[in-house]
Amino acid sequence: MTFDLGPALLFCPADRPERFQGALDKADAVIIDLEDAVLPEAKHAARGHVVAADLDPARVIVRVNAPGTAEFADDLEMLAQTPFRTVMVAKTESAESLDVFDERHSVLALCETARGIHAADRIAAHPRVSGMMWGAEDLVASLGGTSSRTAEGGYRDIARYARARVLLEAGAHGKAAIDAVHIAIDDVAGLEREAVDAAASGFRATACIHPSQVSVIRAAYRPDADTVTWARAVLEAATQERGVFRFDGRMIDEPVLRHARSVVARAG
């Protein structure tokens, strides 16, 4: 399966079923979270809420617990009772752990530990994987660190490396890359800066944790009118040219045309 959701993917705790439809209405897709958002004693009831959910399966992602845990096995048993087939696998650390999924499933591998980032190339190559996401806080915790960000608010080098590696490996295998959540809900400027960079760098979507972040992400991924006009014009000009050509004072070759096609695709 291919990944065709985005750009704003909104997390919703699986133990808050009253929020499911509202989250789906506000975002491009909802990630119903059975992992960190749900306390251990509430996971059984949360699975029941997922089974009972009456939601559009095409726009629902279910985040399951980490492979190798008892919760993961229970999550898979629960999923079989639902129409939901897009699965985000928390703390993915090996390609082999994804072999439990079959051709009905579209797997989003969440690489958020040192082992997961290290194995990103092999995970991206798995045939069930349609996309990859990275996570900053769990990654730093797995290394014994205390914060993914500097005092100035930007990511530390290790987080930036993980972000780039997931993007590169996903792209190398033709899979979508999803950028991590911006946990500072009130930092609108920071979210906008990161989402703009994500879109320009090649991420297909950004995950978020609050409905107020959705519009910021959508705006960041939506190219401005001037850029869309330029992209369409240069693609039209390319139909009359052969090889490299000059357009508006700029050399145009195939990489630039691919950028233009991406702009037009994001414009809708």
C-alpha cells in the first residue's frame, strides 16, 4: 500500500473515544494512540473503544505498542476485529518485527530509539512499510539523555541526525516520511518553522498533538500562489524544450522540474 494521507496527522488517545470523530474532522487523518498516551491499566478498555469506533478507515491510523511486548500481541488481535489497516508501530527496532503484518496492512514504522534509527535502512526496505516517522524524546531517552532540544529551542545534533536519516532512508526506498510532533503547543512560531522546513525537505506529513497545530501544518505544506504559478509555468515551458533550458533567468534541468512537480502536487 502507498501512503496518501497528510499533511496534518493528529494524535488522539485511544482511551478518549469521545474525541475520535472530532480529531478526524479537524485533521487530515487521526492517529488513535494505544501506546504512550494510554496508561497500562487503561489499555484493555482502550482497545474496546477502537473496536467500537465508527470512523472512516481510510483516514485512521492506529498506533500500536512496541513489538515484543504483550501489549503488541493484544493490539494485533484487536486490530483483526476492526476495519483499520494503517498501523503505526511504536518503537520499531527491526525489520523482522514487522513480518507479522500481511499485504492488507500499511505499516508506518516509528523509529524513535537508537536501535530503530540504526536499523532505519532495513526497516524502510520492508515490503509492508509505506511510511516512516521518527521521534525525538524517546530517542534521546534511549541514549540516556535528558532533552532533545537546546536552550535556544532547536534540535540537538543527534535529533537532527535521526530526522535526516529517517527522511533519507524512507526516500531511498520510495516510502513516505513523517516529521515528529512539536510538543510545545504554544510555540506556534517554532512549529511553523519546523513544518515549513519539513515540507521543503521532502517530508510528506507532520504529526501533531493538538488541534490548534493542524492549521499551522497545513499552511506550511501548502505552497504560496507565486510558487505554484512559477511551477506550472516552468512545467509548461518544459514541454517545448529539450534537455536543459533557461526560464526566467534560471537554468532548468530535471531536478528543478521534479521540484516543480512536487509543488504542483502539494497545491492540489
